[in-house]
Amino acid sequence: MQLGGLLLVCLLQAQLGTLWTHEDADSGMPQGMSALQRTSLERPRGARSAPPPPPQGGRLDITFLPDNMTHIVEDSQRYYSWQSFGPDDERTRDLWVDLNSLHKSQVRIHGILSNAHRQAARVALSFDFPFYGHYLRQIIIATGGFIFMGEITHRMLTATQYIAPLMANFDPSFSMNSTVMYSDNGHMFVVQWDKVRLKDREAEGAFTFQAILHRNGTVVFNYKEIPLPVERINSTEHPVKVGMSDAFMANLPSAQIADAKQRTIYEYHRVEINTSTIVNRSAFEFTPLPTCLQHTSCELCLGSNLTSGCGWCNTLQRCSDGIDRLRQEWLDYNCPEEAQGTCEDYYSESPEESTLSFSYSSTAPTSSSAKLHDVITREPPEHTRMTENAAIIAGVVGALVLVVVLTLVAVYCINTHPTLAPPFYLMQRRSNNYWPAMKFRNQDYPSSYGEVELAGHEKEGFIEAEQCC
């Protein structure tokens, strides 16, 4: 009997193990993971994620999420909450913005992007758009079905800092019917990739979809025509992503040059959508959650129930948890240590003491202050005032004469001594987007973009950004 009972227990355990294996396979989790381990993968709202370790080389490093998280929503409900809507949902019809019904003056078809492949153009918004708590006034629209939200441009725009309704290798230049259009009414900004086709797979059909940026930070993805499942889109020549991402930049010591710094981009958060849910007439709506950056005072920063893990840096007058795109400035000003204090540490005296002291000094002035007031209120003699005015005029005239003399002497020296190096040095003008020696660890990254520059009007050609890798 004991032997029979033991065999029965073994059979039951084997059957339960088989059931667990099937459940793990269906859920996309590694086999053998327990329910407790599954729960531990979901970070609670407000939990801090440790930054990745510094790179070992002296080149720009883009840190990606593991490949096995491709179809898992990484969103920890810390920055955005989101909902999906299918073809039968009434909300799907409400979210779609019909640009064809708007007046022509309200919609702009970008002539260059509509006739280019792997190009991107900078567009100014009419409002400040909050993205991960940071307010942006400019974005970069790419032909590949995404919007780059970073402040520093490079050729690997697909890596991070994006809003991607459907990032893929689209080529609007294939057909005259393929366009990239946008509209801005002051409350929302709509970008539509209309009838665009995949590069070298044009016969499989045209895609039409939108990304909408609302003034309050809400983001909407609308899909009107999706001719084939997104899982069948090849990601060899171009990444295929749906979601949002942001990153911060850190200055690290260079291993190649002494006393030099290298800039490294770290992706600190990503929202990824299961691409199998994208079909014709479907939509996603992302709602921003409160962040530490929205608090403008120490009391709100440390006492708000809307956020957690926030610290106040009195030097920068900023509330943060240290993980946002301004992280490097947070570190440079020693804010991690300063954020460990309380609001009382930043005030040398209480407001009541300051008010009491001011009231006392104003109602009972000392004898010295009264005498000073008498001195100030006395008007100076007329001849003294005229003497002071004459001295000021003489000083100004003398300074002008000195400047003219020095200029003439400098011109004379340069003309009479042609071999002498001029005493004036011209500094090279560099824009805010300048990034020297920019390289990526992943040298065989398949996608690169050139930025189109517009000087107030559409050009016939386009200008590519400098090759960086």
C-alpha cells in the first residue's frame, strides 16, 4: 500500500509539472517560473530602477532592454497608464482625427519626408508638450513611423527617446500617394503616415496610422490600415517597435583620453506594446502619471501623495527622483546628498521670525538710520551737481577716444606686419546639437537617419547629418 501511494504521489507531481510548463509557454514567461517570481517582475509604482553599469570603452553606448522583453509591456505604471481599443469600441472612432476633413490651411504635407527614405525633419510645436515630465517645444518626425523626442540628434534615432506608433522600414518615396502629414491646432499635434509602404515589400500593402500628442501629455496611437500582422515585418534592416522610451545622458571619464569626458546615453524607461494587438481600426491611449518634476516647491516635493521617492535639490530648485533626462545636472550639483535633507534644512530662520524682525526695524528705526535718512533726503548744492555731470561726460568721451586709438593701432600693426599672427582669434560656431566623437558600441546597427534642415520653406533637396559611426 505504501509503495502504491508513493507511485500515486509521483504521478500527480508529474502531471502538475506538465500543466505549469504549458501555462509558462502560453504566457511567454521562462519555464519553471513560480507565481511568486512572476509577481516580483512587476515593479511597484514609485520603485526606483538602478541605472545600468558604466560602459567599458570610450564610445557612445546605447543600452537596450533584453531581447526577451520584446513582447512584454515593461511599463511599471510609473510614468504612463494606457488602454487599448479594438475595432468594435466606440472610443476607437472618437480617437481618430480625420485630417482629410480639415481645411487645407490646417494640414501640412511635408514635401521632403513624403519623397524620402530614412529621413527626419524637425518641427516646432505651438505648445509645450510634457514627455516623461519634461516639457518639449520641438520634435523630430521620421519617415520610419516614429517621432524622435530627444534634444541631441544623432543618426541612431531609433534607439531610444521616441514615440513610435509603428516604427518600421517605411519608404514614402515609393508612391505619389504616400505622404507624411501633420496638423497643429494649439491643443493637439497630429502626425499621420498615410498609405506608406515597407521598403522592398511594397506589394504587401499600404499602412495608414497616426500619433497624436495632446497638450496635457496624453499620447494616442491610431491604426486605420494595417495590411499584414506587425509580427511579419522584418526587423533586420530596421527596428520594429511600438511604444515610447526616454533616456538620460551621463558624462563618464574616457578610457582613451586623459581628463576627457564621454557622453553615454542610458535608457531608463520603455513602454512596449504587444504588436499582435495592432489591427485595422484599433487604438491605444497613454495617460501621463504625476512625476516628481512637476513639483515646484520643497513642501510639495516631499509631502505630495501623488508621487513617491522624490527629493528636493535647493541648489537647482528642482524636485526629482534622480532618474530623468536631467540626471547629469542632478549629479553635478551634488543633489543626491542634498535631497536627503528636509525642507527645514534650507531655511536659516522661520518666516515668522523674518516678519517680526522686519516689523520691528520698520517701526523703531535706530538713530543712525534716522540720520542716514536725513542725509539722503537733503538735496545737494547746484554747483556740486553740475561738477558731477561734467566729470561723467568727460569720462565717457575719454573712454571713446581710447577705444578709437587702440583700434587704429591694431589695424596699423596687422597691415604693416603681415607675417604676425593677428591678436584676434575666431571661435568656431557650434550649435547646441554638436556632439564630438559620437560613436555607438553596436557598430552594425542597421538603421541610420539623416536630419532634414528647413529654413522657413520647403527645399527641393535635403541635407544629411554628418556620419557618426
